[in-house]
Amino acid sequence: MRRRPFLKAGGLGMALGAVAAPAIAQSTPEIRWRLASSFPKSLDTIYGGGEFLARRIAEATDNRFQIRVFPAGEIVPAFEVLDAVQNKTVELGHTASYYFSSKDPTFTFDSTMPFGFNARQQNAWMWHGGGRELIREFLKAHDIHPIPAGNTGAQMGGWFNREVRTIDDLKGLRFRIGGVVAGQVLARLGVVPHAIPGGGIYPAFEKGAIDAAEWVGPYDDEKLGLHRIAKYYYYPGWWEGQAQLVVYVNIAQWESLPKSYQVLLELACSDMTNWMIGKYDAENPAALRRLVAGGTQLRPFPRPVLEACFKAAVELYDEIASKNPEFNKVYDDWKQFLGDEELWFQVAEHPFDNFMARHTYARKT
């Protein structure tokens, strides 16, 4: 008496299974995308972040969503990644948005502003201060869906072939620096800024085309060999208290992704940010020790130099904001959030960090 209902139920279950299997397959299609990086393959952290992203995506989808990563220059040059994603030459780009600030200085907020946030503050602004919404609204006009993907943390001030004792020592200095806005700040002080991709810095030094250059910090700078071409290593990199990297996706291609893949891509980018900050923080101390042991002369920028640079930066921001509505819209929000963050960090973070800097355990070993 119960056999017929049981068969009916079993038949219904089999039918549902037959329907569900294709539906699941359709919701997780096989996708092969290409990612153009703005960074050279020799840098296993800033370029390696793209490879880390690709591995995470492949592992999470049983290789149904695969991303192939290409270093700068293999498909497009470092500073053409934005264009490549816009015109669908590639599906993804991994880059620093300030590379494209010659198109509009508003791009800089998606990366780093001179005398701006540190890495934690940038993260807070992006996720809880309205930054992510402002940046996505701005980049939508460029057919780009941006996803924060990596961060270098605070950077060094770079390599110089002569000492910087006063602001006058900057006059006429040919300096490789990332981003138009930082270059404009330095130009007000007599520096001649040069935009050169990471892989081109050493050759430019070697040919005498530049007198100084900044990249990231000890771990990457050592890999690029910059200590072999310049003697003085300055800090801090006030133009990059952090440097947020980004994955660009063409909006049409982003919208073509299943929702589950969209979520996964954003989660993997967040994972990559944690991985990259951790790797730099783990690798930079030992690299700095090696550089100093090898003869590198570590120098702080003199306080009057920093003050003059800060004054020039604020004046520049106000001038750009008065002429560029997009920049002004983001700047107002960014400036307010930065002020609030610094107030909090002065109460808790800075006193703790300063105390620990005087009493670090490492000095006892």
C-alpha cells in the first residue's frame, strides 16, 4: 500500500535532481578571464597579489573561474591598464588608480593622497566612511567597476644620489614618483617629476635620466636593485602613507558575472589586501637590515622639508577643488574623515606606537 506513494516521491526527487543539476551548472559557468597587471613579474608581492587572487578564485570554484595574470608590458604597458579594461582588451586589471590621475586628479583618492590616510584609515574610509561609494560613482563614468585589492602600507621616501638637507636641495632634482598629484606637489618646490613604471626605474637611474626615485619599500626596492644605483634612502614617503591597489572590471563584464562570482571576486580581493599588507610588514624589516648592512645611508626627511611639502599639498588640493567638481565632491568627504581619524589615532594609536618604538623587544636581542 505504501509502495506507490514512495515511488511517486522518489520519482519527484529524481525529477527535481534532474532539474537542479543543470541549474547549478548554469549558475557556475566556466569562465576564462585575463588580468593585466601594472607591475613587473619580479616583484612577488605587488605583482604576486594578482597571482594570489587567481589561485583563490580557482580554488573556490573548482577551476571553473580561471584568471590568467600578465605582467606589465606583456599585453599592455603599466600605464595603459585602465584603457585595456575600458575597451575590453582584457577583462581585469590590477593597478594603482593614481597612475591615471592625468585624466582626472580624482583618480588619486582611490589610491593614495600625499599626507593622507594610513592603510587602516583608508580601509575605514572605503568601507565605512562613504569612500567606496564615491569612488565607484566616479569610476562608473569610465565604465569601470573598482574593487580594492591590495595595499603596500606606508612607503619609503626613496633613493637619492645626493643628500636632502634643506628645501633648496630639491630644486632641479629629477625624481621618479608615482601619480600626477604627488608630482605636482613636488614641482611647486622645484622638483622635476618623472612618471616611470617600476621596471624602468633602474635603467632610468643607470642612464642618468633621473637623480632620485621612490618605489615602495625595502623588500621591493632591494629586488629592483635600487640600492646599487643610489646611496641615500629617505623616509617617510609622505606622498604614500599607504597605497591602495585596485582590480578594475569593465562594468558590462562585471554585470555579466553570476552574483556568486561577483561576491567571490570581491571576497578574494579583500583576502589579497590582507595577504599583501602582511607580506610587506613581514619582509620589510629584514630587507632594511640587509640594505643598511650593505652600505645604504638611511636618512629622515628634515622637518622643514616635510612642512614645506605639506603646505604645498594643501594649497594644491584647494586649487584643484575650486576647478574640478568631481575632485571637490570626494575631497570634502575625504578631508572630513581624515580629520576625525587623526583625532582618534592621536588618542590611542600614536601614543602606543611611539611608546613601543622606544621600548621594542627587538633592541634587546
